[in-house]
Amino acid sequence: MSEILIQRSHTLGLEKARAIAAQWQKESESDWGMDCTYVANETNEQGEIQDRLNFERAGASGYLEVTASKLTMKLELGFLIASFKDKIEEKITSNLDKLLA
């Protein structure tokens, strides 16, 4: 398995970060065929409220954690998709940065 980890700090607050996660979910479902599940209002290890968007499709699975100050995405790629890791990471990074702008 190959892994991609992307973290972005922000000053948007939780509600606006949730809106970004919702937009990313919509795009990932339509563009990449991801099956997504959104879990809201968990408490993370630091005691912060966080949401978690779990996603998967054949050959890839992961999550997007959303807090008032940070987005963290972890994506695990299966063997067949792993050879495209750099392109996938570049596309996701660009997409998240656009949504955060």
C-alpha cells in the first residue's frame, strides 16, 4: 500500500471548513466515484470538535478530518493505483488549495 498524507492549516472556523469538506465530497463522488460517509461532531485526541469524511472506491480509501483550524487527509492507494501516487497527490493538493483559497 502506498499512502498520501496532506495537512492544511486554516483560519476559516469549523462551519466554513465543513462547507469545504462538503464541496470536496461532492466533487470526489462525481469525479472519482468515491463512496463517502460523513461523521460530524467527534472529539479528537486534542479535545477539539472534528468531523470526519470517510471515502473509498476500488483501489483507494481514506478520510478527511475537519477541525476549526486544520484539514487532514489520509489516502491509502492499492497496488494498481499506487503507480499514479504523484499525480493523484498533486491533483488532490491542488483541489484542496483551490477550495481553501
